[in-house]
Amino acid sequence: MAKITFITLDNEVIELEGTKGSLMRLAKDNGVKGIDGECGGVCSCATCHVHVHPEHFVKVGTPGEFEADLLELNDNASQYSRLCCQIEANENLDGLILQVAGRD
Amino acid sequence: METDSKTCIIVGASQAGVTCAFELRNEGWKGRIILIDSDPSLPYYRPPLSKSVLTGTESIAEHALKPIQLYKKENIELNTGKKVVALNREKSSVELEDGTSLYYDKLVLATGSRPIVPGIDGINKMKNGFTLRNQEDAQKIHRALKNSKAKRVVIIGAGFIGLEAAASLIKLGAKVTVLEKESRVLSRVTSPEMSLFFQKLHAGNGVEIYTNKSVCSFSIQNDNDLVKCTDGIEYHADIVIFGIGVTVNAELAIAAGLQTENGIVVNEKALTSEENIYAIGDCSFHFNSLYNRFIRLESIQNASDQARVAASNICGKQKMYNAIPWFWSDQFDVKMQMVGLQDGYNELILRNTDGPESKKFSAWYFRDDKLLAVDAVNDMKAYMIGTKFIKNNIRVNKLKLANPEEEFNQVNLSSL
């Protein structure tokens, strides 16, 4: 079990408990605004873009090739950007803070 | 707008309808929201039906659009397993199959589309003929394959659904034959160059694809379906899947006298010819300002974006639909992404940074100097650059684009 915090674009802070599945699913199931996951989590759309809290970035790691390419040209991307459909919930992520990113 | 005592009814609870319901709350709709669908399941996401749900690696429950508690939380009245049979414009009501009438202030038609079942001789007596549109279809196909020894699958139609189903079923050990009546696969959606790539991809993975093949009859032989083509060749099938396109569910709109063409006609606000009635998603025939024409799209992008536009306008805001269409398809180890609409292109440039045999490349479609669309195969960068160029109407340096030695980035490719 890991406590995962999402901060939406309207600065709503939503604390969730994640056990398994992607963080995109977790966010969608709990109605986190701005996380739409429209491609269903197959890394095709970037509608689940988050900025990972810099101190936690090492926990979630760097994006894979497809994901990095999708993010590279995203106007709202930062060096801490990830698509949360590509992050699986696990105990090591306890305390993770994710800021929902804006859309192009 | 004061919406407390008002009712919005949404007919159809798939991608468009469900998105619209939640966006209405997001945009400040305070009245009732009644969401109705004839499918009894908790509304789900359809793309996996031809992929992970068909192979059985994921269940449809994992692909619910929203968990049930969110409907409760947002006070969205979800009525599944209920069919709307009539729309009465004078009374502003819809009638359900059980005779109940529901009254609306605003109505959203998100009725979608349904697979075409061809009127081929013998089709009504088929043993194992399926279409693939809802979860029940995917389950039936999965089960029929499990129960079959020979596992011979004949897929009629080589569009996205047919090819995705072929890729999924071959993973389960099926012997898959695809019959396409046109001269190439994916002829409705992409160029001959891409068709060739996909044809080879499938052949390389053991799918038998035959083009210029028209089916003329079905019969039963040895307790199995027999598919006969106009050239006299017959195919024995344990399972037959039809993937030959869809028909719009426009009956309600037509009967109510709304303007329809290739779908329910709507303007940039997703509003139909009738005040207070909107149409979104697969069923809408809408104006796309980027391509300056009316189009109908079968895609998640269009369903979601139009749902947002309708919700916003229903709540009294001014939001116009001007999204760039995008699509994707996953088959075998290939992720294909498409952005824009290529119809009417007169020049195609292939960009192949990693060499001609690579499975990572992109096809760029131009009408003279205007970039219309990009098909990207395992090439996220091409998809992203293409999207930016189309969105911002940037002129592409075609010589640089065609030269794999030239750096593949927005700045370099846009410098003339």
C-alpha cells in the first residue's frame, strides 16, 4: 500500500491509497480532474501527464522511449514529467506527490 | 444559467455520453443528469475489446470508464439496460421500451454506431458469426475460440477492427484468414503505402490476408460455417467475424425529424438542427474548421472532445469544436498513431530515420504545401511533430523531411 497524492490544476489535493495497477487508473477511479487516460493506458495520448515532485523523481524513474518522445515535444513538460499510466503502484512509491500537468 | 431544476438526458453511455455527463458537473450543471444505455454493463472503454479483452489478458471490469461510486458522488443517474425507443420534440421527452417517459430540458444524443451485418445469403443461419462492438461480443468470440479445436477464424473486412482482432486471435493460437473486398487492407483509412506495411506485418505473423475477395454465401458444412467467395473459393470457419464498418444509430434522430446526413448534423457547438438537442461522438456529422468540411469520426478523441464542447455549451458557455482528429491502433509489436485527416492528399513523404527496413517510420500527407496528416509507426516523435505542425499550420521543409540524415525536430523541419 502506498499513499499517493495528486494535486490538480485547481490546486485540489487528493490523497489516495494505491496497491496495484497504474497511477492513471488510480487517479481516474477517484475522479482526479485532468487525468483522462484517453488511450486507456497504452502510452498513446499524454492525457495523464503529471509532474513528479522533484524529490520523488528517483523513486518513479525515467520514462521509457515512447513516453520520453511523447513528452519531449509537450509544451507543458518539465524534467520531472511522466505519464502516470506508465507508473505502477507499489509500496516504494509511498508518499509520492504528483502535480497534474496542463494541456497543450 | 440557473440549472438547479433542469434535467439533462444523455442517450448512450459510452465514451461520449459518460464524458459528457461528468463534464456537465464540471461545468456547473446543478440539475438532474440522466444517462441511459441499452447495454446492461457498467459503461466501459471499448478499445481493448479487440485487443487485451479479446485475448483475455484483461477483463472489461478493468476498463470501466468510471467506477460506480463516482456516478453516485456526482449524482449522475445511470440507467443501464434501458432502451430509448422514441424522442418526442414537442413534449421534450424520450420514451423507454417499458413505456416510461422522461422529460428533458437539454438532450444529448450519444447513440454511437453499430457494426454492419451484410445481407449475404445464408447469414441468418450461421453457427458462429460475430460482430465486435461490445463486451458480450468479445466474450462470445473468446469463448467460441476456446471451445474450438481447429480454431479456424475467418475475418471479413481488413479495417482496424478486423486487423486488430486478427493480431489478437493469432496470439491465442487461432489460424486466421482475413478476406477483404477492396484491393488492399485499411483502404478506408490510410494510403496504399501503409496498407502494404500492414499487409506484410500480418503475413509475417502468420495471418493469411486475401484482398479483392467478396463473400457471396454462408452455409453449414460438417457442423461448421463455410464461407464462399465470388471467385468460387471456400473457407471453413469455426468462427467468422465481421469487421466491415458501422452504421450510425440515427433512428431516434431521424424519426424525430432532426437533420441527418452521414450521421446527425451538428454545428461547432455540437448542437443539432433542434434547439436543446445535441449530438456527440460516432453518431454526429460535424463541421471541422481545420479541414473546412463536415465529417463523421469513429474515435475516442472525437467522442471525448465533442462531449466537452456539448457540456460547456449546455451550461451556457461558448466553446467551439476545433480539435485535430487523432487515432491509434496496436497490432503485434506495432503502435500506429494517426493525426489529421489525409483525404485529398496529393503528395506522400515517407520519413525513415532508422533505415528502410525499420519498423519505426512515418508517412506525411500533403496537399501541395499544406500538411494534412501524419501516420506514425512506432514513432512517437513523428506523431508529436506532425501534431504541432498541423495545429499551428506550419509549413514543412519537405526536402529535409525526406532526408533521414536531417535532424528530426520541429525547428529543423520547419526552416525553409
